[in-house]
Amino acid sequence: MDYKDILDGISEEITSLSPEDSMLNLRVYKNNIFNLNIDLFKKNYPAVFSYLGERNFIFFVRKLLMDEGVKSPNINVFIKSFTMFLEKNKGMHKDENLLELSKIDKLWSYNLSEVTVRKGMFKFWSQLIGGHTPVAEINRSEVEIVFSYEVNGSRYLSAK
């Protein structure tokens, strides 16, 4: 069941039953939408998921859903806002690594051209994506540009 199917089901549910019945039946759809959002966020922010762990990741996605709400029928518009949400809420997490990992994840997931992060963050991200414990040193006073490029139809990321 994809996002459009869930929205179609919600619309049908709202219009076909009495108001009391509709509200009871919408709980199922609410859970489906929440779980679908979690799955899509995991897919688009894999390093953030790995870095935070499942419970903390779900906390941040749930907070985004509750604070901002889904305002577009295109779920990707909402998912892309995750980095901006983390930036806006730096005081809540106080973790520069989290914010920069989300920037690199977004670069990769949405085929953006480049992002600027602290030097060493790309290696840190690569280690997380590779399933390893990150041991890369982050240089707080220097930056690197992580960029996307293509070779023979395959996409890659690199840093300079």
C-alpha cells in the first residue's frame, strides 16, 4: 500500500460512513500513515537512522509530524523538510553530526549537487552507511564539500 492508496482510503472512509464511525476507522489509517512515513524517512535518511537508532529516529520523525504536519499531497516535499526541521530545532538535539549527516543523506537521496559540512563528516557518513562504527575524525575548524557525480549511469558521492 503506497501513500496515494492510503490517502484514497482515508477519503473514502470519511465520505462513506457516519461521522462517529469515520473517526473510529481513521485510527487504522493514522497508524498506516505514520508507519509509511517512518519507512520512507529510513529509506531517505539511512545514515541518520543508523546514527540515532530506531527509537530516537522515530522520536524525531514523530516530532516533525506533530510540529509541522503533512501539508502537501507529495510525501517527498515533507520528507525533504527533515534537514530544515533538524536545523530549526538544534537546541533540542544539540548535535552538529546529526544535522550534517541529514544534509549528506538528503544530497544522496534527492540527487542534489553538493553540501558543505565539517571536514571528515563524509568519511563518518560513509562508515555509517557501510554498517561500520564511525571512527572518522571531524575537524571543527575546516569544511569539505560533498558532491554528487555520475560515471556510466551510476551515481557516486565524494568530498573535496
